[in-house]
Amino acid sequence: MNRFADLRSATADVEQVDVEIGLPEILDEEDGDVYGDDFSKLADTAKKTLGRIEKHIENIVKAQKRDSSSIRISDVLAGSSESQIQRETMECRNKIELVTKTLKQMDLMIKNYDGPETDVELRSRKNVYDYTSREMVRVVTQFQQMQAANREAFRQQLKRQIQIADMSIPEDRVEMVVDGVMSGDPDFDQAMQQEFGNSSEVVNAYREAKERHADIVKLTQSIKELHDMHKQFLFLVAQQSETLNHVADNISVAKDHVEKGVKQLAKAAKHQKKGRKIIYIIICVLLVILVLAIVVLALGLPLTLFSTVGAG
């Protein structure tokens, strides 16, 4: 739990920004044809499912408040509140598993994206995926806090039931019974019968409370599994962030190389221009010499005349 809290605090600042911005309103229609792509449809599905999970959590809290106002545990077990809590909790678990599968599909689509790493669409998808993962962690944390509060309320309720059943029981004996129920020790049943007798209302209340506590233990185990699963999601998000940083570094290095290449190309173009100019001058000089030679031959002038004139 402490490690999970550290991970939560490490993303607190980013989550505050996400709360202000909010998950992008993709589309509200249920028809798949109206979405721009499958990724947007998955993101919208995850967003709506998380909202339904929070609604189930609110219903569980309301049902637990009704349970805590009951005087006898037997009345609570005979009513519909416990079954409603079980139904709502199972709905929460199923929907969390649905969001988990949706996030895996979103992550797979990001990894299989055909565009370049610097594409705006890819960056937008990663932002939506990271936000949805943090929202998932927030909802599970809310679920855990609700269950912790429920356990404490159940403990206090059990103490009241035992005191109502037998007001002569000292406080330390009450704590002993409560601890026995919360610990789930199988040997505690025999100790209860020896202490209070088989027909005691305390024993009956204890048995009823123990059955209910067993259900809470199952819910706690399910929450622990979800907790472990979301720690893995946080690790994957951290890995993606590190990969994104490496990509950004590579892009920066590539940019420097491109700038150097542009400068080298400019120098090469300049040298090429100078080389062509020299070639043109040489060609012109050769043409002039060739023309003069043709003229001399055409007039029949001896070449020695030019040599004499040149010597003079």
C-alpha cells in the first residue's frame, strides 16, 4: 500500500492538470461508425466505463450506510443491502477488468502505429492512454478507501451488536470477540462456545458476523489483485515515458546532423559553381586559340611571322 501511495504521489501534479483539462470528449454516440478511428472509440469506452464504476462505488457507500444504521446483524443479513453490495462490487470488478482489456488494446494500437514517432496523432494517443491509466488508478484507490472505511464501520457495528446482545460483557471481552471475527481464526468458534454457550446471542451474532466478514475478505482479495494489476500498468506507463524520452533525444541528434548536412551541401554547391566557372573560362580560351589558328591557316600566313613578332 505504501508503494502504491508513492506512485500516486509521484503523478499528483500531472493528475491535477488532467483534472483541470479532463479526458477529451471523444464522442457520446454509441454507433461505432461515428468515431474517427478505433483508438478514439476505445478511449471513449474506457472513459464511460470508469464513470459507471464511480457510480457503483457511490451505490456501495449508500448501501453500507444503511447497513451501519441497522441494530442487529441478523436483520442486515436477512435484508437486501448485502446482496446489493455484492452485486455492485461484482459490477465494479467486471467493469475494471473491461477497462483493463481496453487499455491493453490501446497500448497495442500505440505500439503498432505505422506513422513516424514524431507524429502528432501518436503523441495525442499516448497522452490519452496515460491519462486513462491514471484515472484507472484513481478509481481503484477510491475503491480501496471505500473498502477500508467499510471494514472499520463493520468493526464498530460488530462491537455494538455484541454489547447489545450481552451488556454485561467487559470491554476487553468485546475487543476479543471483534478481533476473533476480523482475524477469521477457525479455533475461535470453540472458544466462543466455551465462553458464552451455544445458545448465547453473542455466539449467534458472532457467527452471523463471521459469515459477512468472509465476504469482505473475498472482496479485499479481489481489490489486492486489482492493485497488483495497476502497479503493472504504472510500470508500463513509466517504460513508455522513458522510451519517448529516448525518441526525443534521437530526434534532437538527427536534427543536428541534418543542419550540418545542409551546411555541407551549401558549401559543395558553392565549390561546384566556382569549378564550373573555371571550366567555362578554359573552354573560352581554347576556343579563342582555335579560332586564331583557323584564321592563320586560312590566310596562309606563316606561323614563324607570329613567332618573330612575338620575339620582337
